[in-house]
Amino acid sequence: MDAKERENSIDTANQPSIYMTIAVGVVICVVGTFLRFAFDALWLSLLSWAILTIGTIICCKGVFQILGSSNSKR
């Protein structure tokens, strides 16, 4: 990997949109965690697990965008 490819990879990995995606995913996970422990109801527990799953998927999407930025120019 030469210097220009490395610079392009760093620029791609440092895009603010990727980090905003991760931040939104973390906020969604926090809401799901709060709902999980706030009240004791079966439907609310199922809803909170669904919200946690969605937040986790969003966070993983952002992380994989960062990790894939080094392979995007090949």
C-alpha cells in the first residue's frame, strides 16, 4: 500500500457520517437497555430486545464501513 492509497483509506475511515451512524446506534442501544430494565412486562422486554438488536446492527454496520475502507480501493 503506497502513501496515496493509505491517505485515501484514512480519509474514507474518518468520514463523519460513519461516526454519526455509530453514535445513532449507541443511542438506540441505550434506549433499548433502559426499556429492558425500566419496567417488568413481557411485551416491553421483547420490544427492548428488538431495539437492542437494531442498535447493534447499526453499530456493526458503521464499524464494518471503517474496517472495509482499507479494502475499498483495491
